[in-house]
Amino acid sequence: MVRLRAREQAAVQVPAYASHKKRHKLGAFAPYCILRVARELGEPASWVVHVVPSRGGYASHIALHDGRGVMIAEHGSGQDGALATWDAMCRIEQRMRQHGR
């Protein structure tokens, strides 16, 4: 689990047997998603990103905290870490739009 501002790098938990390339890909994808959302909808105070192996693939939990005490959190799943992250980020983005962020 990592707390980050949009411009910081994310550390993502992956299985020990994962290649360096997979670790790098997952470590770059979460910040990319965060920057994309922040550019369009504004940058919250901090993010929490957690991606772990799960039965049948990966699971993610992503939460954002704005400076006013509001937290939005979502879970995602997918066959790899990037898909699990994307799943959760799409839900976060939709909720941010609904809340007029």
C-alpha cells in the first residue's frame, strides 16, 4: 500500500516471481492513471494505491483523500495488475464526476 500525491511514484505489491518488467509496468501505470484523472478533474490531497495478487488474477484498492476530509475508495479486479488498477480508477473517476470534483 502506498500513499502518494499524483506526481509521486507508486510502489505496487506484486508476486515474488514477477519479472522486473512486470514490476516496472505496474509501478508506472498507477501514477499514469492518477495524473490523467488529476489533469482533468483536479488533484486531491493524496491517493492510496494497493494492488495485490488474488485468486484468478489481481485485486486493487484505490482511495483518494481531498483536503476537505472527503474520501472516495473503490475496488477493482483483473487478470493482471494494470487491469485491476484500471477497473478501480474508472470507478473512482466516475464517482469524482458525480461529486462535481
